[in-house]
Amino acid sequence: MYAEERQQAIASLVMERGRASVSELAQAYDVTTETVRRDLAALDRAGVVRRVHGGAVPVRALHLVEPGVGERDVTRAEHKDAIAAAATDFLPRSGGTLLLDAGTTTMRIAAHLPTDRQLVVVTNSVPIAARLATVPTVTLQLLGGRVRGTTQAAVGEQALRVLDTLRVDVAFVGTNGLSVRHGLSTPDSDEAAVKRAMVAAANYVVVTADSSKVGREDFVSFAPLSSVDTLITDPEISPADQAELSDHGVEVICAGGPT
């Protein structure tokens, strides 16, 4: 295989998977890791992929534009349903407290809350609050502030002041990107500030994110991987990514299939 052919194949693989590591690519194309790094450098210069620590992601993985809630809700919906169902294993006992971050996967967690225990739920999500407002076993606290139309999440100083006073059993947090180097990240700085405060307020942090988010690095980092206790994702996460996250102390659970 000529270098140009290999680079085209590498670019296609990265686009398809959302991320590929240097070691995976070297094994796949039977070349040295140094050759792969040269290929990735050439593809990065051409604007085809973006090099990140240990591999590459599509150029679109580093961006400032967020899809709306409606678009995200139908994207990888089956994986999100499985992730939400698995997340219920981390709910506190009756009388416990939890934070639900805004997002389409955390919205599904709200739909899975059991009715056999009393829970205090704090959220900055208008749709989640609307869903839980009439659930008799839920004591709901909706964080105030400016509501972003894109994510329907409350952000700003009002939300941050309340979060600064809280300590909850568990926080279920969504993310646009997750990588070893950049941690958890999202395009909007106001949303990042609220997510950062949620992580700081929790005794236990569960990140719910499908595998397309792994390896992505968005504009603003809101938490390092060391803040994450568990990642619930789908079986499409690569073995290399799963091993790397585990090496950094994150429990990785693949919902909807074998681990």
C-alpha cells in the first residue's frame, strides 16, 4: 500500500470510528508507530483529521457549534437508552440526593427513576424538571439562571451560587468530549462552569456519554479525568480507549452489550 492510499484509509477509519489510536493504526496497516505519526501529521496539515494525544480524531470533533436538543435526542438513541438504564444502578438509596445535568441521556435517566424510594433531585435542565415535577417520590430543586435555548439548561451566577452550597450523593453529568489530555469538555463556557460546579458538589461522579464522545476535545474543559468515578458508555468504545481510561482510574461500564 502506498503512503497516499494508507493515509486515505486512515482518514476514513478515523471518520468512521470518531477516534483511532496510533497503536491501533500501526497494527491495522502493519506499519511502525513512527510511520503512523507521520501519516497523521500529513493528514492534520491537510485539515482532514486532528492529531490528539495518542492518536487522531475527526476535525469536526473540535468545534464550537452545538447541535440542539431535538437533533441530539435522536442521535444514537438506542445507546443512550441503554446507558440511562445502566445508570440507575448508581442511584442513591431512599432519602438520597442527586444532580442531573442537562442533556438527552440524563433526560432518559430521569425517565428511569424508580418510584419505590424518595429522592432529592437537583437539575439545571428545564425538560428534566418538567418531567419530574409531578413525580410524588421526587423532591425537585430546579437551578435558576439564564436558560440557553440550545441545551435548555440554566446557566450563570444564580445556578453557580446554589451549587456552591450543595453536597449530593451522586452527580450524573453529560459531556460533549472526553479525553485523557483535555478531560471533560463542552463548547460553551457558561455551561462548562455549571458542569464544573456539579462535579465539585458530588461525592460520586458518573459520566454518561456514548462512545462517540470518547477522544473528542471541545472548547472548554470543565473537569479532569481524576474527577470521574465511573463512565457509562456503549460497547462501541475501542478496547484501547477503555484500557486507557481504566489506567487513569475511571471505571468504564459498557451498557447494552458485553464489556
